[in-house]
Amino acid sequence: MENWRRQPGDVVFLRPSPRATQRTKNRIREHRGTFKLLRGPQVLECLGGRPCVLLQPMGSKGPNADWWGWLPLEEIELVEVAPPPDEGGVQW
């Protein structure tokens, strides 16, 4: 959880951890690993009582572009963090 001391709005680049389920691998692949952090970490009973983060994909296209949801921390690895885009600045 050390890597997740991030602020909502931060753009994070993720990859699946070796423990990742197929669901997590699919979400990361479908959205090219780039997400905006909305909330977290938060323990969710619906995901086995594990700490999770709420993510929104950045720049996705296709049938799953509208997905946003929770991914368990133990199933993801943080690759990089970018500051949130400005209102008039770079659009992700």
C-alpha cells in the first residue's frame, strides 16, 4: 500500500501483478494501463475484504471505454504517476 499514497486525480500507469486475476489483467489491457485515481485505497467486502482503488480509464476507446471500477491493490503494480492534467493543459 506504500505506493498508493496518491491524490485523487493523479494519473497512474499500471501493470498486472503476478497475483492478478484475469479480470484485472483484462481491465489493464483494455485500457492500456493508464488510469485516473478516483478513490482509495479502501477495503471492499465485495472484493474479498481486500484494499482496492477506484480507477477511471484515460483515453480508452472501444466497447469497454466507459468502464470505471475497483481493482485490488495486490493485483496491480504501479509503474509511474503523473500529476493531474490542468483544466487548460494536456488532455489525457
